Amino acid sequence: MSTVSLADAKTHLSELVDRVEAGDAIDITRRGRPVARLTAAAAPRRPIDAARLRALTATLPPPSGSAAELVRTMRDDDRY
């Protein structure tokens, strides 16, 4: 993580944004104290392709028991 003064951030904002896009995080200081942090924005989530999901689940074998039995088994196995 890098530290940059507010005056330098104003002057070199484009370069700082390029660094942030590359994965760096940058703290901006005013009079030596941190006041802000530049980090990359989260990537937008892609919508779920329902047809592809149906095709994937169609290839899975049917469950051998009920969901309640599966949860009980998982709970009991992890207890001891």
C-alpha cells in the first residue's frame, strides 16, 4: 500500500487510478494524517444464465435421501 499527499493526488490522479486498477491500494494524507483510501471498485456481478444452470443440474445424480437426513448427518458428524 502506498501513501500520497492530497496535493500529489490532485496532480497525479490519472496515474493513481491506473495503479489502483493494477491492484494497488493508496492512502491519501492531509498534513501527514490519512484521510482517504483509493481501492479498486468491485467488479459488477454477472447475471445467472438459467438455461445453463438447468443443464448443469440435469447432469447431477438424484439425491439419495431427503435434505433433512443430509443436514442431520452433517450435524452429527461434525459434533464429535
